[in-house]
Amino acid sequence: MVEQILNRKPYKELIDYQCDYTGKVLVTGGNGSIGEQLRKRFPNAIFTDIEDLDVTNEQNVKEMLTLINPDVIINIAGAKHAPLGEIDIEETLYINTIGVINLLKYKGDAKLVQCSTCKSANPETVYGATKLISERLVLNSGGVVARFFNVVETSGNVFELWENQDAITVVTKCNRHFISLDEATGLLLKCITLPTGRYLVNSPELRNMKDIAQICHPNKSKKIVSPRRGDRITEVFLSTNESIEMELENGCMIKVCSTHDKK
């Protein structure tokens, strides 16, 4: 099913990557799908979630980072739902942007690896805009950005919903880029030791959601629905001011630079 959605074989270089980093790694927002996969592949990290480390609470961040004193912070904590971001703008801003500011303020010498999204490229939503700001903050501090496309196997994704629907709901003109959960995890692990920059899994092919629905569930009827507020019709691979700086890992990863990045 994953290969059908990606329309390619997942990258073995990312799926099989074993990170041998021996420093102290702290993962924030570690109870989600990507955090769970990181636990399996890098169990020596320290995993926290909002009940341990609320990135929006400056005092909490200061106390926890002082206590743990990590060498690397992988920040997965985030408000990740674009339509909800249009409704609860303040919360999205606090989690995705103020939370990053708090981590940067008290990280000491730790390297920050920030999870981001393709929706930060030419952002059309609060979600994308807050993630773009966090990218700028992290890159300016010498950190690393791991920018994801839509991750196929995360909890609550549309493919899970389709499995339980008799008639699949789909936006016919919706076009998306996709990567697998293992690829997203491998990208994060790679970023632990990569120099400052913005890195992506190299998956430039746009997939039409109606086509994918037909491939995945040819025998189910399709119910056409309108886009929700905050849904982008066509995802972009790069923003208008970005370019590919280099390819890595036999072309399965790319480093992307922007004309607005700090030189």
C-alpha cells in the first residue's frame, strides 16, 4: 500500500540507517507516530511529551533543559493540523513558533533539529507560516531543519479513514507529495549529525488524491467533497525563493537553500 501511494520504492538508505551518535539526545513531542518510530530505531534518546516538557511554557523549558543538558534536541512537538490552525490561530502560533523560541533560548550548546512541513513553502495557512518562522529561527541559530512531506503512516491519516469508510471521501483536485514513516524517521536520524541546513526526502512527484483513492480502493465508491478551510489544493515541492543546493545519500535526500537564509 505504501509503495502504491508513493509510486516508488521507499529509500533503503533512510529505512536501514542506523544512527551511532553517542551524545545525549532529547526528543520533544515524542508520543506521536514519528516519536514512536524513533524509539524503536534510537532507543537511547530521552523522550518527552507535553506532560513532561511543554515547549510553550518558558519556565518548564528552562528547568528541563537545565536538568537534562542535552547535546541534541529533536523537536517534534507541534500543532500539525492545517485546518484547525485556521481556527485556533493563537495555539498554533504558541506551539509552532513560541515553543521553538523557548527551546533556542535555553538549549545552551545543544544542536536543535526542527521538524517542519512542506506547507512552510509559500505558506498559505497559519500552520505553514508558523513553521516557516520556526525554520528561519532554527537555521539562524545554526540548527537543522527536517522538512517533511505528508507522512503516509502517521496516526489519523486519510488512508486510515478510507479503510473504515464505505464510500471514500476525496477532494478530486487535491495533489500531494508523500513520504513513508520510516523515511521521515531516517531523515531525522540523519539530521543529528548533518551540518546546518534544510533537508528533505527527495520525493518530488505530485500524487492526485482521487487517483490514489482509486488505486488503493478500486471497489469502493467515491464521495467528492470540497476542500476544508486551510487545505492547500496543490502542494509545492519548493517555495519560489528556494533551490536545491545538493543531493545526498544517492539522491534520496536533498539540501534546500533559500535566498532569505542567513549566510
